[in-house]
Amino acid sequence: MLAILDKKFGAPGTGWTYLAVLVAIARLGGFLARKGDGLPGWISICRGWHTLTAMVQGFLLAQEDQRCV
């Protein structure tokens, strides 16, 4: 999951802290992460988590498809 977030948003300057992961997941859910926005809410975190898990499932399915060929 961190590899997907890293490809999508790039590695944060401080490394992948808990807060950086939370904000990256929320960004997948629509959080804009502007300077004055504050912390993301639960709705954007939940939407982002749903998107991230779908991306992981797609990756795993594509990887499984490659093994069958």
C-alpha cells in the first residue's frame, strides 16, 4: 500500500509517518491537503481507504493474471 501511495503522491520529505499516510489516504478520498485545511475528516479517510484497497486488489489481480500466462 505504501508503494502505491508513493507512486501516486511521491514520498513525503519527512518519510512515511502515520500522519503522512493518513493524509495521503484522505487525498485519495478527496481531501485537498492545502496549507490551511487542517486534518482530514473521517469521510475522506474512509473514501480514500476504499479507493486504496480497490487499487491494491486491482494490482494483485493483474499480478495473478501475469502468473497464469
